[in-house]
Amino acid sequence: MKNKITNYLEENYPDYTDKILLADGFEDAFVGVVESFGNEPKACYSLEDCLDILMVRDNMTYDEAVEYLEFNVTQA
């Protein structure tokens, strides 16, 4: 089943739908897509919302959530 993000990408970025990397489990933090000259479009997430998701869903402390995001998400 398609979700809102996939539908958004298919409608607005049809040539990049399969190329834009999405962070699993952070759908509620999705803000949109960012573009910069010379680079392919990338998914954009609210850092604050991502941290909140990890702290509530995974019962992480703020520092654990920051470390998790830096190591597992932003480096991808």
C-alpha cells in the first residue's frame, strides 16, 4: 500500500521516486524534499520530530536519540 510520502514523490519527483532515500520509521517527521544545484533531490526530515520519535517510541534519552540519528540516519 502506498503512503502519503510515496504519493508525494511520485507526483512531484517522478524521475527520482526510486532514488530518494527515505528513513524508515520517521514518516511523521517528513517535511518534504530539498534540492540544491548539482545534487539530486533528498528527503528532508525535522530533526526535532525525529528526536521526539526516538525518545517516545524507543524510550531513548535525548543524548541516545542524537547519537542514534548521527550514526544511523544522517550518515546514510
